[in-house]
Amino acid sequence: MGPATVTNEPLDAATSLVCLGVDCENDAGTLQCPTCLKLGKESFFCSQTCFKKSWSQHKALHKTVQDNGKTRTGFYNPFPTYSFTGTVRPVYPLSPKRTVPISIKRPDWAETGIPVGERRYGTKWSLLDLKGQEAMGNVCRLAREVLDIVAAEVRPGITTDYLDEICHKACIERNAYPSPLNYNHFPKSLCTSPNEVVCHGIPDHRIVLDGDILNLDISLYHGGYHADVNETYYVGDRAKADPDSVRVVETARECLEEAIKLVKPGTPIRDFGKVIEKHAKSRNCSVVATWGGHGIGTEFHPPPWIPHYAKNKAVGVCKPGLTFTIEPILTLGKPHEQFWPDDWTNVTTDGKRTAQFEHTLLVTETGVEVLTARNENSPGGPIPILPLAPLDDSGKSHA
């Protein structure tokens, strides 16, 4: 509860209202409930004291107003008082949690939502033997298949919940558990992050629009091992024709490629961030430093942590048998982010667009194997970076 807000328009005698305070018969002043203002409802009080005294009963009105604000289709914004930073809005209710056949091996959080094994892992790095490497290669191949199946469905007019349904079905068909499902209580089988959503967007009933860019983050658990891969895709021709969208998407793609070139035994973990940030800055993009890569194998997010920014203090070097991800996130604006009230959806504070790419990698004796590499027929892929529109004398673009 915040303090009541003083409005700029005083009430005259002809339009005076009675205070909405409990058991108060005073005329209302110019103080209004700030939550009601955000909901588009007027509610005047005679004083801050009266407002605070009445809060426990008054706040019940907010839910009524929110419920009345639901659309005729039953879809609604669950966070009507939240100040969104960009154009993306959640469209609830979420579809019911999708089920996984009991025959499919599942991680320890499948039922409880708590990744117990991961939390007990400590700081030790895990190096895979040949059997483990074979298992990782298999699950990563399946993850690539699932990502390509879901990406092939990306087009204007579909919903991100539909993409979640496609992902879930494809995982089950491969006798695999979708790793995000119930991980720390995440409600869906993949993450869908459009436009200003940095990462961990929850699939819902939002319609994907021509001109969006959309990241699909796919993770599978199969044969006792996890795989992790993501790409950002253009939705429709409008996205491919927008120079800024193309710049951030293609630069993020190239940042991942440049970092992978360094992977070999002996490469310091801290070096990846140097090349990523250098290339990002060359295209006037910023690296979102909060999120990084991670080890992966029998656990989803074990050590090591892989920073994507320069001047980091990550310790350790690459060793044969190490499997980990590199997954830089770039933004067109400032690299600051915040969470929606769902505590998952992470967005840029300035509403600028972001893009991310990720691969699961295996350090070999001589270099690196990209376990989640694209296939010849994988959807998406790089396009040329568009020239920026020329500026007129006032500094404005006139494409």
C-alpha cells in the first residue's frame, strides 16, 4: 500500500463527494487511491489517515475492478498495475500444466519444483567420460530436432502457448522430459521471449505479430543428461526489414560464433566475455551481464559459470570432457533489466529489443564440438545486416 495521491483537479462544492473511508461521513478531499488511479477508477478520501485506516477493506475493490476488466474471451492482463517497459503484455490465463507420461525419466524437480541435486552440486566441475559424452551428444541432437520443429511453426498469428504445446509434444515423442517444466516452479516446457523480453518469458495466449523477434529456449532431459539450446527468430517480413532488429539479432548470433572459436583445452573461461563484448560494442549493442552460460550434463545448471562480458573474474580453463553453454544476450539499449511480477519474465528497463543465441559445447582433446549445431535444413539462420536509414539535417531517420 502506497500513500494516497493528490490529484491536480480540486473538487468544487457542486461536485463534492463523500469520503470512501470506512464509517467516514466527511466530504472527500483531493486524495485518491493510487492503485485505483492505475485501474482507471476514481476513489476519493478526506485524509491520509482515513485512507490508511480503510485500506484492508478498500483493497478488495481492486480485485473486483480487475475481474471486470477481463475481456469477453476470458483473456486478461494479470498485472494491470505494473508499469510495463515495452510493448509486450502477458495474456492470461495460462493453459493447464502439460503432463508427462510416467514412463519418461524425469529430473528431481519434476514433482516438487526444487532442483535438489543441482543445489547440492557445489563448485566442482564435471568432466564427462566417453559414455557420458555419447549420452550428451544424443540428448543435444534431440534438442536440436525439437527446436527446429518449434521454430518451423513461428509465424504471425500464432500464440506462444501454441509453441509450448508443439515443444511439449515433440519432447514426449522423443521420450524426453522438457527440462524447464516445473524447474523452480516454471510453468511451461520452453521459454518464449519476444522483443524486449531478455529471457525466461512464459508462453501464454499472446499473439505473435509480424515484426516481432522471438527467442525460443529449448532444454531436454533424456538418458540422464540435459541439453540446452536457443535461437532468436524473425517473425514475418517486417522484422527482417527493420535494421535495428536485424542488427541486434545478427550481432548476437555472431558473438556466439566468435566465442566458440576460442573453445579448446587451456582457454580461460574469462576470455569468452572479452570477444563477446568487443563484437557487441562494434555494432553499438550492449551485453546483458546478469545472465551467463553454465556447465551442463547430469544437472541442468552446474558449474562453471560463463560470463559474457569483458573484465570478468571467472576462474578456470577449458578441459577435455567439459560440457557447457555459451549464450550471450544483447540489447539495443542500456543493459539494465527487471522482472515482471511473475518473477520469471526478465525485460529491459528501457523497453529496447534484445536477442540471444545459445549452444551446448563439448571441449575435445583438440578443440570443440558444437553438440547443438544447426542442420542444413534448420529454420531461421543469418541474414545480411541492413544499412541504417540516412539521417536528415535534424538528425532524424527518413527511410
